[in-house]
Amino acid sequence: MGITGNKPVLIVGVGGLGVPAALALVRRGIRDLVLIDPDPVELSNLPRQVLYGEPDCGATKVVAAADHLREMAPDVRVTTYPTVLDAANARPLIAGSAFVIDATDHPPTKFLINDTCIAVGTPFVYGGAIGMAGQAMTIIPGQTACLRCLFEDAPDEDEAASCRDAGIIGPVAGAIGEAQAAEALAWLRGASPVLAGHIMTYDGKTGRVRVTAISARSGCACGAAAAAAPVERMS
């Protein structure tokens, strides 16, 4: 039994963010992971997704990642799902996890993670990177602001496609993935994650990191605002 007890860490997306997050977790003692990603390894992935090499091209990312992680730590348990996270599988996967790392580049999937984690009470860390900028925020269901406190709805497909086309820089994705792993480790070890109720923004051009407190939005279905409100005493 690893640090996570009897529940694994779920990583959604094993690309620019998920690879450094998985590496960091295994290096720091986590021995039970679940990886979900439908994509194969492509040659264009190799410069920024350092877990993979040319022989992995064509293999699904989850299988290639699991093989390399087991080479690093033979006792690690890695369960793989070479598919998308969707409405059919999100609830059982997330409910069965101790913590979720959002490492996908698909905004609707990020909101699916958010809504499902809120529904089942599983904490998660959001992450995103575009160009030379990245950000991360940890959500503790019912206690801290969620993604819908910031954005009520996911962006439309045109906007999402534009973000994906902009690409990401490897070191920026690596920094965000490492930050996400640190948040997961803090929670699993019984500490308060630094980014719970805060969003971290990272500027890859200057190396500047900013952490900003985020208040839960009144009326959001996550209920964090109501939980934080003071209780009026009856006279």
C-alpha cells in the first residue's frame, strides 16, 4: 500500500502536463496511479513529453507511460484507460480516486472533471498552459472555489480549438505539471494544498509566479460560498 492508501491518483491526460505530473508523483513515492488518455504518442510530442521516445510512436500514451513508469519503479501500480473521460466513465473513475489531476487540454473535459469531483467529493487540481503561460488551482469540493466560480460555462469549440492551436512550451507545461503533483502530494499526506482556493499563474517569459486568492461565487452549484458564509444567530 502506497502513500495514497487504498485509492489511486487519477491523471486525466498524459501529455504536456500529465507526463511531468506522473513522473513527479512516482519519484516522490506514489505507487498507485490511474491514467486516462485516448491519444497515441506522436513524433511531435517528444520534445515536451519527456517520458516518451521514438520507439513509443504509435502506441497509446497511457500504455507507453505505464511501461516507462514501471521501469522507474517496478512496484508502481498503473491502471490504464486508452479512452476519453466522458459522462459514462467519469463518475466511477473519479469516485474511486483519492485525488484527480486535470491534465487535459480539452475545456469541456475540464468542466466534466470539475462537476463530477464536486458531485462525489473528490479533490482535484486544475491545470492549463498555452504558449508561454500556465496556471493551476486546487479545488476542495464544498470548501473552495471551483472552475464554475470563475467561468460559469466552458468555452465553445472554436475558442477551445484556437487555444489548442496556439500550442504550449515544454518547460511551462513541466512547471505546471510539477505544481499539480505537489498539490496532490500535499493532500495525500494530510497537509493543506497551497493552491486550495488560490490560482497560480506562471509567466514563462519572465519566470514570474503569482498566486491569487479566489473567492467562491455566490449561487454556484459547488456550494463553497454558502459553506464559507457566517451563520446568523437566532435571537
